[in-house]
Amino acid sequence: MPGRGEEGGRLTIRAIEAFLAVAQHGAIAGAAQQLEASPSTVSQQVTNLEAALGVRLVDRAARPFALTPAGRLFRRRARVVVDELTKARAELAEHRYVDLPELRLAIIEDFDAEVTPAVALTLARLLPDCHLACRTGPSHSNLEALTARAVDMAVATENDLLPGGMEQHPLLRDPFVLVAAKGLLGAQAEPLDVLRQAPMTGYAAPQLMQRQIAAQFRRLRFDARPRFEFDMNDAVMAMVAHTGGWTVTTPLGFLRTPRFHDALEMRPLPFSGFARTLSLHAREGSLGELPGRVAAILRETIERETIRPATAIAPWLKDGMRLLHGEQTDLQAPAAATEPTAPS
């Protein structure tokens, strides 16, 4: 019988989870990858479990590993144990945040008219006794508030400036687009030549979005510097309309200013496409499962209130503007990637 290990021969949840992972993959390496642990740790946990039970569970001589008759019997019970623990954790997490007295949210200003109120109403139903304090602002301001503990969660552009100890829940891939005065880009004109001659309006330098735009221009060696800069999206769109010029923004920025749509048009970028990732940020572990729940509510609302209206106006956005569900994301698309071309 295996000797007693670091767990003292006791039954532990970690050991049961390691056993189930080995049973699923038939190998220590696959189980270790699933559990994000070292192979030696997983092997030791299974050995400890066998010591606690007094039986062999895994036939290590088989390739792939096979369960012994005792192992097959125990696996059925082990699954029940882990399933019940998962349910218990979810119920405790639910109880922990249902009684929150206050929840403070900072949400990117692109969502202030449609998404933020809808999310607040949904959260009010989820947290009936909680005071909801919502503020809107640019990404850098929201992240500063989160770092200073002035808010509990922040929706902002994902970036590498956030300090450690934060969890991120990706929400939306928001591609950059060209917004130009109607008539500026004729059908026969070379777009880049036109843009070099027309006045560009940009966002104020502190904004993370403007940093991304400037970095992309440097990579492309596209010499375009804003003649005007504003820290408010409405002012950017107004100046583009008044000067007959152009700007680089995102579909969210264009959607927020419907009163200028008669004077403006949104098009794909005439050079390599790139995008920003909007994510929900929170201090790691501070609110249990609540950030994930809020992120799910945000995605559902973003789909309804922003993606559908944007793709109705510009169907070519369908592949570029999309929800993100926790997958790996990059701040910049590869240089060779381009946004879809608008129909002529």
C-alpha cells in the first residue's frame, strides 16, 4: 500500500480532483495541465489518496493509465463529491454578494447612454438591498479609481499598465474604424493621400484609446498627427463634421453621436486593422463570483444595445466587432490583419 504523503493520508478535495483528472486524461501530464499544477504534485496527490483509502486506484503500468476496479468504483462517488462541492461554492458565493450594502462601478463612457442604465437595472434585481453607485469615464480614469479602491469594478480598455492582483473578464472586441466627413473620400481617390491632406481630429493624449492609435500609426509609419484634440467623444465627432476632416475611433464612439450621422460616414480603416479589448476589471478574489456574474450581464447587454445596432448600420463590422467570453485576447491585432472592406 502506498506510504503516507504530505497530506498525511487524509482525503482531500485536491487529491480527489487530481484523481478525476488522471482518470479523464489517462496520464499525469494531461491532468497536470488541466489543473495548472506540476506533474509531481498531481502524482503525489493521487498517491496520497490511495494511501487514505488503502487501495490502488490507478494502474500505472498501463499506457494510457487505467483505473483498477476500485478506481472505477471510486470515480463514480468522487464525481458526486466534486459536483456537490461546486454547487456549495456557488451557493456560498451567491449568499456572500446578495447581502452587499453597496456596489461601486466605473464604466467606460462609451456605454453611458444605453448599456450602463440597463446593467444597473439588472443588478438592482439581482441585488435588491444593494445601493448601486455607477460612474462613467474614460478607461484611464476608471482604472485609476479601481487602483485607488474608489470603485469595486471597472469597465475599461484592457492594457498592461494595471497593477498585479487584478482579475480581468474580457467583454468586447471593439475594432478601430475611420470616421470621415461625408464626401471626403471619393470613390476614385486614394484614401491615404486624402487623409494626409485633410484635418485630423484626435482624442486627448491621456486616453488609452489615443495611445493605441498613435502606436499603430508609428508601426505603420503613417505620418498623421491630429490638428485638433479633445477629451470628449462628442467634441471629436463635431469637429470632424465642422472641418470636413476625419478621425480614427471605434464603432462605439460613432454610435454615441447620432446627431452627427447625417454629416459623417463610418468606414473600415484603409490600412492594417487593429482593435481594443474592453474588459471588466476587479481586485482578484474580493467579490467572489460576482465579477463573473456582472461580466455575463454586461455581455448580454452589449450584444443587444451596441453590437446589433452597429452591425445594422455597417454589416461589414459583423466579424470584427464581437463579444469575448474569457478567451485569450491581444491589445493589437497582427499587423497583417485587416478589417473587412465596406461594400462600395
